[in-house]
Amino acid sequence: MTTPTPARAGYPQAFTYEWIKFRSVRSTVWTTLATALAPVVGAVFVAATGSLRADDTVLGGSLTLSVVAQMLAAVVGALLVTGEYGSGTLRTTFTANPRRATVLGAKATLIASVMYAVGLLSCTVAFLLGDALLPSGKYAQGEPFPALFGVAGCFAVAGLLGLAVGTLVRHSAGAVTTVIGLLLLPSLFGPLFGDARRWVAGVSPTAALEKLTQTSDATADAVGSLGPWPSLWLVAGYTAVLLLTAAGVLRRRDT
Amino acid sequence: MSPGPVLPSVEGMIEATELTKRYGDKTAVDRLTFAVRPGRVTGFLGPNGAGKSTTMRLILGLDAPSSGRVTIGGRRYADLAAPLRAVGSLLDAKGVHGGRSAYQHLAGLAASNNIPRRRVEEVLDLVGLPPATARRRAKGFSLGMGQRLGIAAALIGDPEVLILDEPVNGLDTEGIRWIRDLMRSLAAEGRTVFLSSHLMSEMELTAEHLIVIGRGRLIADTTTHDFITANSRAHTLVRSPRPERLRALLEARGATVALAATGALRVEGPDPAVIGDLARDHGLAIHELTPARSSLEEVYTALSQDATEYRAAAQHPEEARR
């Protein structure tokens, strides 16, 4: 058969395919909307209840719920692949493009860029809302730039972490539980480790986010003294390792 | 078995060579060697668990073979530049996300292989899915509509090769006829059509060539006609008011006689004329005398039973020896 367009199933095609799949299923679209909404709702809530501590910053207070949004970002990342395992469409996907690392790469680009954009937009809006609603002069402002770009980066990295865990675990429920556990448990169980707490809690993706939002919760005692940006690079680093592991497993695994 | 004519080009030919797949200590596909040629419908037969679906997953590169290889047009599936333009496949009804519309499902597949978007409307039209239906979520689709969507997805890239696992499973008579006619017309266009089915009667009507497997091993690779001729024994169905007497007479002359499900005698050996003459010579009335051949269904059932017995014997060799 002669075809006018060149026959090709490469990376750009895989990305377009992933984008069509992403926006044509309710679970991913709604969870992404929830991710975008959470920080904004949090900013309004904090301003309305006046529940900000005296030593907190406007930026940190406004982004109180950004940690929840970060977890939702990770859930979307997991759903991107576990949804395909659950519905059996991963076989369809791999018959359309048998180069599995390319498929995972396309999914990774998609989740990282969507979550970066969602994080940046929603957290900026949350900060502006908080700034407008909170009484001026009462709290330190905090440094929104370039911190907000880092916050967005935290969202992107959480999405990638979810994608890696989803690829390894395959089942939606298991993957969502695992990835939320990864994000939540270090800060939950950190105190049990005594002096080692700052290391246990400090390496988690939520710690990097808290440091970047300059919340008063992010004390050196609780999450270590590693700076906000190095924390983000650390999280990005182990997420990359996990994602490469997932790619290796995916390439060898029978589907 | 029958090697068939050697074609100058391997374009569109599926070739398995010593293909083997083991899961743990269970061998699902066992040194399978066969070729599926273009221009005809090739049926893939085997009892449940014979390894048909595994073989199809191996062809499509979804599972990796433990040893051996399988190629399409001389290349592994994973090495095809735009697989959907070379090979269309339908593995099971669950290749579609229920929450996605048929249109989006096809649009995604088209995008994945650089296929123009207008092709989506073309295949929807080809399989008879109305545009309004295609915009609805696939969850609400009937089995027949779901199968039409699956076929549309397989045809999206206008492929030379079609690989379909149980395409008529669960379809009504009209749907089965539709698929049968479509497969035949696609093969007539020079495409390779490889489809599995457990419906023997359907294969007999649709497939010109058969690849039969049992327990992962090749049982036959031949034309449907030759397969039936070689494996089905000619016999005669005989009805008489005195079947025991007739049976004794026939057996005395060396015929093999069995009681058919209909209550008639199933006689192998003498032809109808001989049986009729024998009955007349002994003053026996004959109410029916029908020459018959066993259908593909019967041949296949017999082969499956052989395979089952073989398996039983392999598991309990000491009992089999007794």
C-alpha cells in the first residue's frame, strides 16, 4: 500500500498517542484537575480561617495544600500506566509501538510537562490569592521567584515517580498506595528515627517541596539542612534511577 | 507437511522457526515451525490451552520467545518501522479502554503510526460503525460493536498482514458472516490473513489453509481440503429396522461399525452399494443409506482427544503400559 505520509512510529508519534489517551479518559483528566485545584483551595482556606502561624510566610501558607497536590500528581503518573495494564490497552499500545522505552519516554515527557505546567499555574494563582487575602504586613512575604519554578519541578518529579512506581507495580490500587506511601511515610515515621529523622524525612519529595515553599514546617530539625534546590535535585536523581529501572523491567517483561 | 509454492518474496509472510515459549516448567509453545502466506485465509486451530494466543503474542512481540524466532516479511515485529502499517492485530475484546470513545481510540492509534486522521472515518465506515456511535464511550458497546471496533483498529494502517485471535467469538450469525466475508475479501486483495478460532465449522467455511496445533506442537500445516480428506474417513450412515443383524453381517465382512449419535449405524469400509446389496441378499430392509465424510469438527475433536490421551499417557506412563 502506498501512503502519502512517511510510515513512522517514533517518539513524536508516541507522544501524540499518549496525549490523546491522556485527555480522552476521565480518571487522568479529573485527577489532574484536582491536582490543579488543591493549592488554590488551600490558599483560600488558610486565608479565611487565619490559621497561619506567626512565623510563617505568605508563600508557605498559601501553598499549604501543595503537598496534597503533589501526591495527586504522583497518582496521575501511576494511572498513566496502570490504567493501561488494567484495561488491557497496554498490548494495543505496544503493538502500535513495540519500542517500549520510547513509549515510557513519551509517557514521562507527557506527565512531567503536564504536571510542571499545572504546578506552576496553580501554585502561582494560590500564592497571588493568598497574598491578596491575607492581611498585609503581618507575615513575611517569602521569596516566590524562582521558588515557584522549583515547586512546579516538584510536581513534575512526583508525576515521574508515580509513573516509575506504576510501571513496576502494574496494578492501580497497589501503585497508588505505594507512591503515596513513598511520599507520606518518611515525614510520618521520620520522628521515630530520632536524630536520623532529618535524613529519613529530608530525602522525601514532600521535603523538597516544603523547603521550596518556605513553610515554617520545613525546619532543619525536621527535614535536614540540605537546601531547597539541592533537595529537588536529589529527588530528581533517585526518580531518574527508578524510572530507568522501570524502563529496563518493561523491556524484558512479557505483556 | 505440504510445503506449498515457494514465493519469490517473503513480503507479508509470517514465519515461525522452532518457536518455543516456556513459562516456568510449562511449555506453552513447543518448537513450532510454520509459514503463513499472503493471499489466503489461514486458520489457526487448537484446543483451549494449545498455545494459539501465546503464539500470536510471540508474533506481535508482546511476549519474548524462550528460543526460536518469528518474523513478518523477514523482520521481527519489534523491528518494524511503523508496525500498524504492516500488521493489523486483534488480540481480544479488551484492547480498548472502556472510558474512551471509539473515535479517540482509533485517532490515538492513527497518530502513533503517522497515519492520516481521515483514515479513522474510513475504517469506521468500513466496519459499519456509525459516527454517532463512535463518539460514545466504548464501555456501552455491545459485543458485536466492540468486535467491529477491534477490526477497525486492526485495519487502521491498511496493513498487508492481519492477525486475529478468535475474531468471531461471541458474535451472532450476522456478525460471523460479516467477518468471514471481510477476511476472504482481504485475502483476495493479496493480504495475509491469520485467524484463530475454536469454531471448526467456521474455519471450514472461511480458511483455505490450516495450521493445527495441540499442546504447543504442530499437528498439521496443510490446506483445509487436504486436512479433511487426509483425516476424515469416508463412511456410510445406515438405518435399518434390524440394526443388530445388519451390524453382525457387516462386521463379518470386515467393516468397522459404530452407533452414531442419531441412532444410525456408522459404517466404515464397504461403500453404500456393497452395504445395500448385502442387506438385500439377507432380506433386510434399509431405511437410510447415506455416504458421508467426517466434518472438520469431528476430525479436530478426534485429534484433540488423541492429544489428551497422549498427555494422560505422558503423565502416567506406567498405567499406559499396563
